[in-house]
Amino acid sequence: MKLLKKFFKLSKEQKLLFFEALVLSWYSKILLKILPYKKCTGLLIPSEKLKVRPDSLFLIKIRNAALRANKFAVWKNVCLVKSFTARFMLQRRGIASVMYLGLQIDKESEKKLKAHAWLISENITITPKGFAFKEIYSV
């Protein structure tokens, strides 16, 4: 009930962004489950072809919508799904962004690697980077 009250307090724009993020998170999850990663990144428009310069307030609205939608996803969305969701939202509007993939050695669990994805647009972090991840790839 508390979440429903919060939802109705959102502006019309924020509600629309939330529903867009929710649909795109499902779309991203399905794509990443059925297609190889290389095919999924092939659906992303290169940043140099996207020319719209948004204000930072709009980027924060996109970030918030993606975070809200993640709370209502049927499954647990990992960082890669969140990054794809936000990237699709931005590229629909012609806004450039860069998705980074990184690795970290987890010294506490027998030196296993941890992977992480994050998204940045106009120096605004859309999906969080986390700590100590070494960038190995960007798209």
C-alpha cells in the first residue's frame, strides 16, 4: 500500500518513464537470456551517432525510473540488465551513453572473479559502478 501511495505521488512524466523502464527491463532480460551477448550489444546504437545533449535533471529521472522498475521486476535484475534497460531508454531519445563492463578479484572467496556492468551518460552515473571494478570493456 505504501508503494502505491508513492506511485500516485509521482508526476505523469515519472510514471511514464517507470512503465517504459519496466517494459524495457523485461525486454533486456529476455534478450540477454536468448541471444549471445555480442548480438545484444549489436542492438545498441554507437554513442557517436547519438547527438542529443540532455540536462542532468533528465538523466537523473531516467536513473530513478530504472531503479524503480527494478523493484517491480518479476525476477532479480542483475547489473547487466539494468544497464541495458537504461541504455535502451537513453538511445530511444538520441542520448549518448557508455556501458562499461568490469572485473574484480574477490579475495574473500578463493580469488574468484566478480563481473559488473555500469552505465554513464554526460558524466552522470545512471547505473552504479560499485567499488574496485577494473574496466575491461566499454560499448
